[in-house]
Amino acid sequence: MTSPIAGAVLPIKRAEDLILTLPGVVSAKILAGDNGTIDQIHVLVSGELTPKQIVRNIESALVAHLSMRIDHRKISVATTTEPKQKRSRDDSGDGGDGGGARPGEGKHFGTGRRLYFEDVEVRGSRLKGVSCRVTLRKGDASWTGEAQGIEGDRSRLDLAARATVLAIAAAEGKEGQLAVEGVKVVEAFDRRYVFLAVTIRSGRDAKLLAGTCEITESAETASVLAVLNATNRWVDQEAE
């Protein structure tokens, strides 16, 4: 039995707008059930990425930006040779729903300014310990961050978070301004979550951002997505 999406009712318009910002996606349509949970996601893609990459990008984007967890089996991908259509400004609004960020905040949709998870790689060595490399994508460009440390489950989560912060800092030109304050695994509602905090420094000012993500695949992937969950609003504000 598939778990319902985090939250309550699916903000379909925002989710579709978000999917349309992903590389290679030409169009997207979400079909929801009577209770507001996703039944199907249909996407038309240009073929520049493999269907597996498209599905992973959709899963990652919905978790990081809208805190929605989607079963990959609900995502259907078809390929077309038609170019991606440009969206009008009127398409970015949904008439307003009760809570959460407004689609007006999605004025960056289609500009390629948001960061998306692409890959995480963990390698171990007797001499060098453990290294974690995280790759993020923004538009057609990608950035990589790498962190090293000792072996251990908690160490791997911390390394994944630190590598993600380094990649974000490189992408935003904020080297030395972001730092991971701490990473924890929290159990709630019979599930496990990565919970972490990231500090962003600007001069004498410091801002603490918190993020979380359910562990559904690897804990390292959840750590990366938790960092993006913590920082995505800040990235959007910096791009304004």
C-alpha cells in the first residue's frame, strides 16, 4: 500500500509548475485521486536525459521543494521531438490556495535558477577514510561538492550534508558562507527522517535554516534532499 503524500491535499498546479522547470521536461500532467493524493504523473520529455534520470529528478524536486514523497511507479515518461514550450506569466498562478508558498514565488520557474539533486557517491578507503561526492544541477549546469571523514553511519550523513552545502555554495558563489550545524536521524510515525540545520553567514549576521527528508532510499540521499529542503527558499530569495 502506497503512503499518502506528506501534507494533506496535493497542490497540483505548483507541482506541475515545478516539474516543468526540470531539464528535458516538455509538458507535465498530474492526475489526483479523490483524497488529493497522486494517482499518476505523466511527463513528456525531449530525450536529452534518460527516463530513469527524469523520474529521479521529479522525485527529488517534489521532496526538496514541496515536501512530497512520490512512488516512482506513478511516474510515466514519454519522449517527443517537439521543443519545450515557453510558459506565459499567467500560467504561474493558480488563483491562490490557503497555505504554503504562493505560485507567485515560482516566478523563477523555467529560469533554471533552482538547484536539483542529481547524484551522490560514497567511497571508502583504508588510508583516506570515507569521501562523499554530491552533484547538483541548475538548468544545464552542474556543481559538485566533496567532503571527507571517518567511517560510520552518522559520519556518512554528515559528509553528504557537507558535500551538498559545498555544491550549493559553489553554484551560488557563496563559498565559506554556508555550514552544516548538525545532522540527526529522527523516528516518527513508524518512519525514519533525516533532520538537519544549515547556517548561512553574511557579514556579522547568521541565519539558521532547518530541513528534513524521509529516508526512503539511502540515508545519504535523504541527507542531500534535507539540505535542499532547508536552503531552497534562501536560494530563491538570493536569485531575486
